[in-house]
Amino acid sequence: MPNTNSRNTGHNRNSGSNRNAGNGRKQPAKAGAKTAAQKRKKNEKTKKTVLIVVLVTIIVALLVFLIVGVVSVYKAISTPEQDPGEVNLTQHTTTPEADQDKVAYYILGILGADEEDKPAESKPTEALSLLCWDKKQGAVNILQLPMDTYYGGSTAKRISDIWASPAPLNWCETCGKRLSDSEIADGKHTVCGTKVTQKKGSSSQELLRAFNEQLGLPVDGYFLIPQEALVKLVNLLGGVDVNLEAAMTVGDVDYPAGVQTLDGEAARYYAMNTSGGINGDIDRMLKQRKVLLGVFQRLVRQTESQLSNDTIGPLMNGSTPILSDHTRQEMIEILLAMKDISPASMTAYILPGGSVKQDDGTYFAANRASLSALLNEAFTPYGSKVQADALALPAESEGEPDTHKQVLSEIAVTQSGAVATTTADDGTSSTAAA
């Protein structure tokens, strides 16, 4: 018989050997599988890390963007960007501090006709005057300038065009200042060598400087009245009494010659309508005296409360306020300080001069000697006299000019009439003769 134990033993040996052999063969495969799994885990971990970094970077960038945006919006709201043309340039001459309690000079003007597509800041002026208020004597002298008065600027040939078209300013970014021609050489600032740039010109500053240079007088402020503001102001005052030299019709209302109470639109028409040319403009300026005097008479008889609540306040809070470098309260204070000035202490003149040919056009220009004499007689009650050769006139007329001197008591009428004011559904006011 076969030896069973031997077979079993042999079988067991072979089996053991096979198992050992099998174990020996499989061990490298298991090690390799473990290494691949570790690599996969490592790669997945790396990918997760990169993804997290990318997400964090995006989140941080979004946060920075939001923070910068919020800060920018806040700055824009709290400190709006300044118009480069309205940089606070104190380039014009004002009354010396020692004389400010004795005299003040103001520009008073009326802007061009209202147009829906043109803001008041870009309209030419159709009336310009310089008021010399002698506080010590309680008197006011007024110098009216024809709208065609030659200015000779690079962008404004007439003085009435300065407000709408001021010349650009030569500017040094390094020094942060406006440069005169003498401070520029080869397109650079002679002091620091910075290339000269140009900023939008300042309408108010150039207008004030023009009066300084061409009249040789200081200017302490300006008041420019849009025509719609003139209409509103007259309506708020209940109308204005004017002695009409001839009958006129405005809209469907007929006004006979003589003293009539005009509503706002009629007052605007009477003061601003012109037949054209220098003679038509002078005729219009004589009519403006009547309207503006009547408005002044009505304003100065009001109390501070009435000025604030009934006239100046509502006008300045409306859509077409007076353009000025003075606040509403400062305007009221000036009117209160002038309340005792009578028409007999107010005298108006028109710039002495005549027509001249300049820049292929016809303009109005002052006569140097006559202007100097007038300024020294009526507009320099204190301080130095104006020298004729110091006036920076770009053109000069010859001949003997007429100043149309007029003491305003000659045209003053008692301001007693009134017009009925109605309020439309849209909140605007209109008037009709009572």
C-alpha cells in the first residue's frame, strides 16, 4: 500500500511551499498598490489645497474690490470732485481790508434768455453793471457796461461772453497754481520746469479779473440773475411799479403808458427786449434802471423774516437761483444794510465810449480819458485814484462819449401796486395784472 503519511507529508510540503511561493509573489504587488493609493491621496490633497488657495484668493480679491468700491462711493458722496475750472483761485483784487467798512464793489448782471438745453452756468450775460456802495456816505453809484463791450479774450471777444466761455487756465501741476505768461518758457513753468497743462477756466474769476484790469477797481463779489429768476423774484414781490414811457403789450395783457404794476414776465420783457445794436442796448439799459430800482425798493422795505421766508429764501431754494459767491444769508444782510439808501443817493452811468472796429467786427469800447475821469469822480471815494494809462483796455474809442448820468430819484415811483399771484398744479407760480 502506498504510504499515506508520505503522501500527506509530501502534499503538505508542496502546499506549504506553494503558499510560501504564492505569498512571495503577491507581496510586491500589495506594496505597489499601496504606493499608488498614497499617490492618489497625495494628489487629491494637493488639488484640494490648490483649490482652497484659489478660492481664498478670489474671496480676498472680491472683498478688496467691495471695500475699495464702498470707500470710493463714500468719498464721492462726502467730498465730490471739484470742477477744475472752479479751483479756489483768489486771483482778483478785492477792497483792501482797511476800507471794507467804508466801501464795497459788486458785479450785478442778468443772464441770457432761458433755454431748456442750456444751463445758466453756460449762458452769456445780457446786462452787466458795477455797483460801488459807499457805506460811509450811504450812497450807491452804478456803472453799466454795454453787452458788446470789447474784451478781446482768446475765447470771449465781448465782456458779456466771459461767463459762458472763459479762457482756459495755464496750470502747473507741481506747484498747484495758475501761471501768468511771464512764468512760462518753452511750454514749461520757469520755476520748477514742469510742463504746463491747461484747466477749464473759471467764469467767475475771469469776469472779476476783467473788471479789475479794464476798470482798475476792486470787486468783492457778484450776483448774476437768470431771467427766469428775475420773473420769479418780481412775482414773489407782488410785481414792480414802473413808469412806462409808451404803451406795451405782453402776452394778452395791455399796459398803457404811465405808472403800471408789471408782473414778472412783463418786467422781464420791458427790461430785456431790445431793437438791437449799441443804441438799442443803451435804450434797454435805461429801462433796466427802472425795473431794478423798483425791485430794490420792494426788497429793502421787507424784514429779515420776510426776505428769508417770502422772497430771497424761496428764490434761492428754487430751480433758478441767483448765481453768486455770497450765501443767501449774506445777500439778506446786504439788503438789510442798504435799506436806508434812497433813490436820491443812487446814480447810474453808462460806460463812456463808442463803437470800434476790432477782430473783423464792431464792438463797444471805452474812451480811456473819460473813463478814468468818471471812475475818479464817482467810483473811488477812498484810496488811490485810477490812472488812465493803468487801464488795460484792449481797444479804445475816440470822441466825446455820453455817460447817460441819471440820479435814480428821477425815475423812482412809489411801489404800491400789486399783482395777483396764482400757483399752478406743477408748483410753479404765474401772475396776472390785478
